[in-house]
Amino acid sequence: MSVEELESVVSGLSQAELARFSHWFEEFIADQWDRQIEQDMQAGRLDAALKRADDHYEAGRCTPL
């Protein structure tokens, strides 16, 4: 199915169906993001950023949220 076909189907949903689809899609995107972050962490692609964050914390340059 093409993006155009998906757009056509989604635009034809009722408000209730659109709300249900929207909720599902937001969870789907969040799960994709979580998997990507996990893969990046395992591959070491975040090591430099994490080191900088630790350095800032140790130097007292962080404040509580």
C-alpha cells in the first residue's frame, strides 16, 4: 500500500476510528524510537554523549529538574 493510499484511508475514518488509529500510531512511533535508542546504545553510538553528560554532572553543571 502506498502512502497516498494510506492517506486516503485515514482521511476517510470516523472521528472515533481516527482517535483509535492515532493512539495506536503514537504508540507505534514511540516503540520504534525506543528500539532505535536501544540499538544505538548497544552499538556505542551514544557513548560520547553519555560521557559528556557524566562529565557535566560530575563538574556540578547540572541542576535538578
